[in-house]
Amino acid sequence: MQTLRSCDQVTSERLYNFIPQSGLPTPATTGLVSGRNGEPSARGMWPLASRSLLYRLIITDLVCPLCEYLRHTVGPGDLEIDAAEMAVSCLLIGCTSCDQDVRKICVLSIYDNFMPEAAKSRIDDRLAWALSRINWECVSDRYFIPVLLDLVLIPCDLLKPEDSGDSDSTMWPTEAIGEVVKEMEDPRERLMLVHEAYNGSVDVAHEVWIQVFSQLASNRAVRACQYLLKEVTLIGRQSALNPSVPQTLLAGLNECEGCDGIDPIILIQCACDHRCWSLASDALQQMAVGNDDATAMEAWWAILDLCRLTGDPETELWARRAMGVEDAVLQADTLLLQGHWVDAQ
């Protein structure tokens, strides 16, 4: 407990000492959102840090030294304490910067200071870790799929100036980028070109994520992706984005046929709030067809609700016939005409 308290103290002191020295207004004069112990939170600091130079000052002079301190004090991979959560939030916001150098610094800092050693060596472990262990709420109003791709796909030694040996960059999907990537023999050049492509286009990031997730998803990654889909859908700040993170996550789940276990209500909410009716319908059909358990029946009723919302009579008729509702209604009407009210119910 003493170690955790000292970490929070260092966080608060460094933030309050750094802001006046940088020429930034203090929290008292700007109304920044305060954290648990009075320190400014990442979400409160961010509007002030809208220029690349200020990004770099905050990241290099404040956040990165703090991350190194946390790594040596409490060990890598510990995201539970307030100081670590604040530092990761700052880094995640930096990962969405338009400045490529800032993105590299932030990705590398997360990789070095917070990613467990076991996850660094395997790309599928990095996928499960990024989906399940990171709190993405600080960037929930942004399309953060490129950040996910950076953490999962980029072997971070390639972000450093020195040459590196073999890496798992050969697993990068190239269909969404074009033939020019396939012709490149140097893994480093191929890596950086794809990195720039999906950071510059949300459509490319959407397609790359679908390919990556369908190739790498294990049962653990599928469960983590379902949890993240639920969290991001309930936050609901991405309804104005197209594509949104829920759309991309759901599209990836559909490709790997890993939708078993998703709450049908979450799929309905995702369809309504994020304009992904067809994706939600596909997911529900995967859950319903060929299953007889209670979850499958919930999926059938969710399909019917979705059809009523979208005005799709053909799919509604197919769903009713597939689940036997039409036959049951006819039998009930016949029994009612014969006066057998209890049996009809």
C-alpha cells in the first residue's frame, strides 16, 4: 500500500510541477477535470495539448518518465493503480495524434512499460491483452481501431532507428492496402507503409482489423472482443462515427464466426446506436441457426425485434418459420376456435 500511495504522490507532483513550467494554465484557472486525488485527468488535460509540440512535451517530459518509474516500482503489466491508469490514458490519447512521431513514442511506451513480457513475444497474446486489459474509455469518442492495430501488429523494435532481425510483421494482411505492399521485400518498409495507410484512412483500418482478427482470434481473444464490444456500445459516444468501433469489432466477430455468447440485447443496441443493422442480423443468425438452447431462442426473438425496427418483412417471415412460430400460431388459432382456450395458451 505504501508503494501505491507513493506512486499516486509522484503522479500528482509531476503533473502539478510540469504544467506551470510548460506555460500551461493550472487546473484551478482552467477548470480541468480532477482525478481521484485532485490531479488533472487525461481527459481534462487533452484540450490544452492540441499542438504537436505540446503533445511531445507532455509525453516525453511527463508521461514517459512516469511510466518508467511505475515499471521499476510496481512491475510491468500492472494497470490497476490510479497512476498507471492515468498514464496509459495519456498515452492512448497520444496514440491517436496526427503526428507520427508522437504515435510512435506512445505505442513504444505502452509496449515497454505496461505490456507483460509474455504478451510481447506472441502476436495473438498481444491481441488478447489489448482487447481485455486496456481501458479504452478515454478515447471512446474516437475511432481507436488504428491504435489497437498498432499495439497488436507492430513489432515495436521496428519503431526504433536500428535494424532488427526477424519479426512477425510477415503476418500483416496486405489485401486492404494493395499490390504495392506485396512486392516489398523489406519487412520494415512493408510494416511502415501499412502503418501509415491504416492510420490515414478509417476504411483501411476497418478492413485490416477484420482480416487480422479473423486470422488471429482464439477463444480468449473472441471473449475479450465481445466484452469490449459491450463496453463501447454502452458508452455510446461513437454513434456519430462511420465506421464506428462497434461496427468494426462486430464485423471482425462475424468473419471468425465467434458470436456465441454475445447478449442479443447488446447486438440490438449496437445496431440501433451505430447503424450496423446487417452486421447485427448476421451475428444473431449465427447464434440462432442450428442451436436449441435458451440463448439461441433469445437470438431468434432479437432477430424479430430487429426486423420490426428495420421493416424487413422477408427476414421476419424466415425467422418465424425457422423457429416454428408460424405453425404454433396456426395451431393456437385452431384450438381457440374449438374452445380449448387453455391448450391454445
